[in-house]
Amino acid sequence: NWSTAKRSPIARSEAVGIVADGKLYALGGYIDNTFNPTGRSDVYDPVTNTWGTRAAMPMAREAHAVVAVNNKVYAIGGHNAGYLNTNEEYAPGHYYLHRKN
């Protein structure tokens, strides 16, 4: 059965989600009607039913891939005024993102 959890702090489309470190991360996408991608990163903790904001991705993007490996989140590719080949790494608990070359 479905139940209602706390709403996301913002409405967005074409974001991606990933689970890492026991929390759900919502990354990037569009948050307004101008169709400019965002780098915004939000995290949901299902234990406390709360949302928080984390460091924004260095490259705003939508339609990207994300994976979690060894408790790190990787945002790969996507689109922002053109196709991207960037790979950015986020370490939950450290609250920063940096670009991997």
C-alpha cells in the first residue's frame, strides 16, 4: 500500500533519484517554467521523514544518470544547453561535490 510521506521542498521535473547512505537523493532537473536545469540537491531521510538541502552539483543538469558506489553518488552526463560528458562525485556526510576528470 502507498502512504504519504513528507513533500519535497520544491516541485521539479526531470530530476533523478538515488538511494545512498540510507537516504533518498533528488538531484538536478527543472524547478521553474524557464526550462533552465538546476544543480540543486535535496535529501530525504525516511527514518525522520524530513528533507534537507545538500551542496548543489557543480554542473546544473537534467536527464542525467546517477549511481551509488561505495556510499558515493556519481552524476554522469545529462543535458544543459547541450549534452554533457561530466562525471561528478558526491560523498554523503561530507556535503560537497567535485568533478571527476
